[in-house]
Amino acid sequence: MSKTASFGFQDVPEAEKQGLVRGVFSSVASRYDLMNDVMSVGVHRLWKDAMVDWLNPGPGMAVLDVAGGTGDIAFRIAQAARKKGGEAQITVCDLTPEMLGEGRRRAETKKENAITWICGDAQALPLPDASFDAYTIAFGIRNVTHIEKALAEARRVLKPGGRFLCLEFSKLEMPVLDKMYDAYSFKVLPRLGGLIAGDAPSYKYLAESIRRFPPQREFARMIAEAGLAQVKIRNLAGGIAALHSAWRL
């Protein structure tokens, strides 16, 4: 019997998930950042700022941002390092060429030269062992086929003493808002995706993938099981999103 993996609320053959995820993001790439602003009313910017503030990047830091194709996190890291007087060395790795294309286009517009862009799988990073001071991933890890493989790869590419930092949608811990949040996620969000990105099914998948992702403490346990230590959780907006931090010792 062939193994399956979740693709939203569907279970699909394991070997097919990566291609389906790539299809989602190739379809929405050109409108991805606009949709993030619309569907979060701009709050995603505050969450990403909080992530980079917690990372506290400085000049000379080698940072790998995974699933960061359009550059939102990478640009923030570059700016934060410059405020401290120098350049960080930032590598963005994303599965989807179309997302990377958007990131490169934005980098050209911003005249940002501190970022290297590579296409690769979070579960098998095309990068050497112990080569980064920090590994970041924002709203990407829930889309991989095997989360545990992505976490193992994060540990592998981090230097001893390196930092892991993940921003991801999580479990709302304010029960009174559950029904409102579900109505928005499953009724409003796909309609917005259809109107703005021309792709309602992809945003239906994104809403479903959030519900299939492990809640905060379970994900923290997975991080620890991957060999990362000192795992900490910070809830954002009552748990709609959460930051997970850990270290490679």
C-alpha cells in the first residue's frame, strides 16, 4: 500500500505532494505578497518584524531563509544587519522557481545585492553541513511532505551554536474566536484568493493546511526530537500564528 501525505484536507500519494505544493505557489506567486497584505490586513508584516527582531541579526551573520522565495524575511534581515553597521550573508532557498523570480525582481527594484537565491527542497537542502549561523522559515514548513526531515535538515546546516527560528500559522488559543476564524478561513479567504489572485482553490488549500499543522506544543516537541535544544514558543494574535525558537548546541 502506497504511503500518503496530507494536502489540505485531502490525503494524496506521498510522491505527489511536492508537485501539488509547487503548483499552488507557482500559481499565486505574482500576487502572493498582495494577498498576504489583504488576508491578514497587513498584520503579517508585524509578525515578520517580530521574527526578525527576535533573531536580532548582525553584520557578518550567515542566514539561510527557507521557503522565503519573495524575500520578505530576507529583506528585513538585510536591513536589520545594516542598521548595526554591516552586511549579513543571506541565502534564500525556495522550492518554486516562480516565487524566487518574484524575490529576484523585488531585489532588483530595491537594489538589494546581499541575497543569494537558490532553488531547493527544505527536506534535502543543496547546502553543506554546519554552514549557517541562523535558519529561518516563515509560513513554509507546514507545506513540506515530511516536517521531521525539514527539521533534521535545519539542524544539519546550522553551525554549533546556530539559531533556528520558525514563524507559522498555529492553533488559536482564544476559543471564543474559533467560529469567526473558521468562517473567515474557509469562506472569505478562498473568495479573496479568487478575486485577487485568480485562484480560489489554492487559498482553500492554504486554509486547510493550517488546520492540519501540529499545534504549538506538538511542533515544539518535533523540533526537540530533531536534535535542536532550548525550544521556546511565542504566540502571536492569540495563537493564530506562533514563533518557535531553538538552538543547535
